[in-house]
Amino acid sequence: MKFAFHLPVNLLFGNGVIEEIGVRAAAYSRKAVIVTGRGSTKKSGLLDRVLSLLEKAGVESAVYDKVAPNPTTDAISECTALVKAEKAGLVIGLGGGSMMDAAKASAFMAKNSGDLMDYVYGRTVSTEALPIILVPTTCGTGSEGNGFAVITDPKTGDKKSLRGPMIIAKLSIIDPELMKTMPRSVLASVGFDALCHAMEAYISAAATPLTDIMALEGMRLVSENLIPLYRGTGDGEAWENVTWASTLGGMVIGVAGVTAPHGIEHPPSGIRNIQHGRGLAALTPVITDRTIAGIGAGTSARAREKYAVISRCLGGKNEKDCTASIKRFLQEIDLVMTLGEQGIKSEDVDWLAENALKVSAAGIANHPVVFGLEEIKQIYRDAL
Amino acid sequence: MKFAFHLPVNLLFGNGVIEEIGVRAAAYSRKAVIVTGRGSTKKSGLLDRVLSLLEKAGVESAVYDKVAPNPTTDAISECTALVKAEKAGLVIGLGGGSMMDAAKASAFMAKNSGDLMDYVYGRTVSTEALPIILVPTTCGTGSEGNGFAVITDPKTGDKKSLRGPMIIAKLSIIDPELMKTMPRSVLASVGFDALCHAMEAYISAAATPLTDIMALEGMRLVSENLIPLYRGTGDGEAWENVTWASTLGGMVIGVAGVTAPHGIEHPPSGIRNIQHGRGLAALTPVITDRTIAGIGAGTSARAREKYAVISRCLGGKNEKDCTASIKRFLQEIDLVMTLGEQGIKSEDVDWLAENALKVSAAGIANHPVVFGLEEIKQIYRDAL
């Protein structure tokens, strides 16, 4: 085995830890911009609570509250302008993955000039960003555990990550109690995303011995706790477990990367603004089936073994029933769906497949079976 | 559960990765001081190999080769003077735990003034240190995976850690092939140290869900691989596994701390220069036995459960045979021994116990049963 491991996260986890945000923020700056969405953190009262905690600690704050799901380069430009105008020394992302990713990208652009997509595509490079504090309110993205910020360019439909240790949060405040206001359908979608992160990092060509044990733990925790929470029978410990699994999922993809399902899901949500977890629900069974059928004998025994482990974690027996195990899990959380139901049409397939190879080359290369253009088209068709 | 996790290590692991040291070092400085011991890295040819790799990459280097086991404040002063005289921008620790710890402490003192022990005791605080690269040649200490540097003050006999993220290596180059030159007796001693790190972090009051899974993996890997290596029947994979377990052990204590065995072992090795792993071999069974007997019913069910897990990992059944499982493991690696055999006398006991409470308060407080002065004296007597 040969591997590298570098993931300088700083996690504070537990019920009620949100109370610490004021004093923790004050350690970085006296002026913060809070990046959040249009609705849920207002309805739940969280935004007001955070504003008051910051004020008590002597941290002035401005709010950028226009982040929508699948945040765009336009939103980042607007938010960055606010961060600069306010001369903020800290960016706080408050909400789901979209809000956290927008916070990360804005903290980055506040210290850099030019076009964000040039940094996303690695045409321009910088290691500078403002300090970031992240507070997740959904348990799926795991953005609080890595240096990724997924951004969509509305001009091209490209949905792709800005990446680097400079956008790893200086502090992630992960409070399981903040998850409890999520609607059930959102919980199902983000919870499945967390499961996918763990599964994909586990089968990734860039997997490491450390991410493997973390991914296994993430899978186990989602597998044992998401369904009771979805049914309304889960307790506080179940919320803690799924929340922690989500952060673990973010951490493992931060080191081992994602594979084909995430790679192939980005184009549909880039052009049709699909909810990421629902896109994954449509694609993951199709891709898993095709992968297991396509794994060569001998050389890829390890990948086959790993699919067997995933299957057993979801109640199956071996790699042969892995797809069925995933489908059964999706059924339990009412997430059996197609891309067609989410607005994707057969005439989109060519663009989607070409775009997948453009925006997700790394994820596709990490997959146990490396799919070419025609195979990716077929995957989209099978998932329609 | 409530916890914090921050461990910004940067690991490069694998057979042959030592070849990268030149280019990696060049990223930090053109001038390095290599901190190593008197013998083994010279005999094995490793020091010459590293010097040549650095030279090829355009990194000038000076060598401080006077570090002995249980490095002293005097050695650190001498080494720091060399680092300053050479105007080195990088300190490379090459060897076992003592050499790595000396490198860390010297990199720290090169950027700070005053008395090292003031920093060790937290009377003076600094977050500055020169960049550090660590290359372990023993698989036990795990110093490459944390921000601890254990230093002995010969004036007082105090053996205690300098601690902080500033002395976490910017890069740890962990090459399992470098372990193969260790004498068998050293392998037994350092391998048991690695096992103790995992066991102690696992039972620590500061344990976290992430350190728990890492500690379990560390225990499993030492338990399955150390004995075959000690017998000479282990293969390359066994070397990789024990080496990785050692780094994991360093990482978990870096977050969750050590408990009573490490805490109580420091005073004997502080005054009698005992090999750390051998001191642990004398003390761990005694402490484990007393702890399990002393765990109260009800409140400490979790600690009891954890000792059962440790016991099963070592071939036992439950917490009741945990001490026997540890003893059996020690027997297999010829490490059944007493403190008396290592030069500790009954008249030392009072000083040892008082010193343990002085230098190891944190470790003793992390233990599932918090021992007072009289109990610690009895532990030393039982281990004589």
C-alpha cells in the first residue's frame, strides 16, 4: 500500500455546540459575513440565534441570504462583493451543502481576482482564502469535512468543484440538533448523499487504509440510523450518528475522492437543478450494476470484495446483490426514482455524457471500471 | 457525544517513499538540519541515503547525531544551537521516537527563547516552530502522527511532552521498509508501545468516535502482525501493517491523549532511562487489572465494554480476561518483565508516584479509574 493523507479539518461536534459560535468566530475576526439560503435558517430561528451569539461576542456581521441549491458563479460574485464591501475577515457558511460551498467559494474569491471557473479548472491557482467557519444544517454533503466547493456555471451548465486545503474550514461547528428541522424528503435525499460519499470513497482508486475505516463507519451509521429517522422513530443518538456519518462522508471524499456516481450526477443537476441526492438515487443502482458486471476477474478482486462489504452493510450477502441492497435501502426512504421523472430527456444524453467527461474526469478515473463516452451515455439512458 | 477533532498531519506512506525526501524537503527550505541518533541510521546506510537525496534536490544539510533514547533538554539545547548556527529553515527527524521528538523540540526552540521546560509545563506559550519533516525508523512511537515531543529534564528527572499543532510535522515520510533493520528486541518493545497507544486512546475519557475506529484498527493490526514479525515469519504486508498501526497509534493519542499506563511509565524512564516499551510491559498488566477491578458498576459500563473489546482483539473473551490477554501477548514477544529487573527499587516508589502526578496529570485524569497517590504507589510496588 502507498498513500498520502492530509486533511487539516478542525471539528467541534455535539448537541448544543452552536452556542460556541460567537467566541469561536471572534478568534478569527471582528467582522463576518454569514452566507445562508432564502428560507430555512430564518424559519428555524437559527440565523437570528447565530446573529445574536456573534453580537454578544463582539463580532459584527452582515448576511448574504440569496444562495439557492446548486449555487452559481453569479451568486458567488454577489456574495464576494458583499464580503469585500464589508471588509469582513471571516465567512460563515450556515445551512446545507449549497450554502457551505457558496461560503467557501466566496471566502476564496475575496482573496483572489479573475474568474472563479479558471480556479475550478486549475487554469489559475491560488492557496489564499479568508478564514471559513461552517455550520451544517443538513446531514449529507459533508462539506464541513473537506476542501471542496461545488459551483455551477450557468453559462455552460458546468457543475464542478473548487478544491484545496485553503477552503477547508478553520472550524466546523457540527450540531446534530440543527438537523431536526429538515423536511423528511430532504433528509432522505441528503442522507443518501452521505451514504454515497462513503461508498464511493471506499471503492475509489484513491482509497487509503484510513479513509476505508472511516467510510465503513459512515456506511454503517447511515445504514443503521437513516431509516428510523425517516420514519420518525429515530432518537437523539440516531441524529448524532447520521450527522457524524455525513461529516465522515465529507472527510473521506476529501482524501479519496468520489467515483462515477457523483461524477455522472453533476451534469444533470448542473443543467436541470436536480436535488443532488435524488440524482444519485436515480444513477447509483444503474452504475453499481454495470460496474459489478464489468469488473474483470483476477485483477479487480479487491473491488469485488469491497462491493460485497457494501452490500453486507446494507443487509445483502455479497457483491452480486449489492445493487439490490442499495435499491432496497432507497425503497425504505421513498427515493426510488429515475432521471426522467426529474426532467432529464433522452435528447439531453449526448450533452450530459460529454459534460461528465469534462467536469468529472477525476471521479470517473477513480471508479473501479473506467467508463468511456458510450458507456456513460448508456448509463444515462438506463437511468431515464 | 461531544468532541473536538483537529490533527493536521500530512502523511506519505509506502515502501520506497523515502526516495521523495529530497524534493519534498526542497519545498520548505534549502537548508536543513537532520536530527538522528549515534548509531542505527548510520549502520543501515539510511543517513547517507537521505543526505544524498537532499543534495540531489539542492538542499544543504547539517547533521546533529547525538540524540540518545529519552532525549534530554541538554541535547535539545545543543541541537537548537546547531539549527540556529546553520540558519536552517527545516528540521528533519530521522530515527525512532527519541530522534523525532528531539527534532520537534529543536524546531520549536529554534523559533523561541527561554527554557524549554517552561513551554512543556505551559508556563510560557508559543505557536511558532520551524517546519519539520519526520522519518520514523521504528514502528512504535507514532511521533510522526502527532504534536507531542517527550523530553526529559536531567536536573529534575521530569519526562514530559511539549505539545501543540506547531510541532506536528509538515510532512511525515513513513516507509515500512525502513523498519526492517530494527533488532528483534527493539521491535517487541516499540510494537507494544504502539499497541498501548491504541488501547489507551481507546479507553481515554477524551476518546472520540473517530479515534475509536482508528484505535481499533491499530489494535487489530498490531495484534495480527507483530508476533509473526517478531518470530521472523511476517511478510512485507505485516511490516506495512505494523508500521501503519504505529502511525495510527500516534494519531489517536494526539487527539484522545494517553491514560494511566503511559502516565505512570514516564517517571521510571525519566530517572532510569528505561526503554519506554519495556516500562509499559511491566506496568500495563498491573494497571489494567486494577482498573477493571476498580470500574464502578453502572456509570462506567462503557469502559468495561471497551476493555472487553480490547481483550477480544487480543484473543480473549471479555473484560475479565483482558489482563490475561495482554500478558499472553507480552509472552509471545518475550516482554514479560518487571520494573525491578529494569533498575527500579522500592525506595524509588515515593518519588515515582509523586512525579507521576506532577508530569502526567492529564493522562491520569483521562483514565477510566482516576488513581490517587497511594494507588499509584501500590501500582509501582506491584510492578516491581
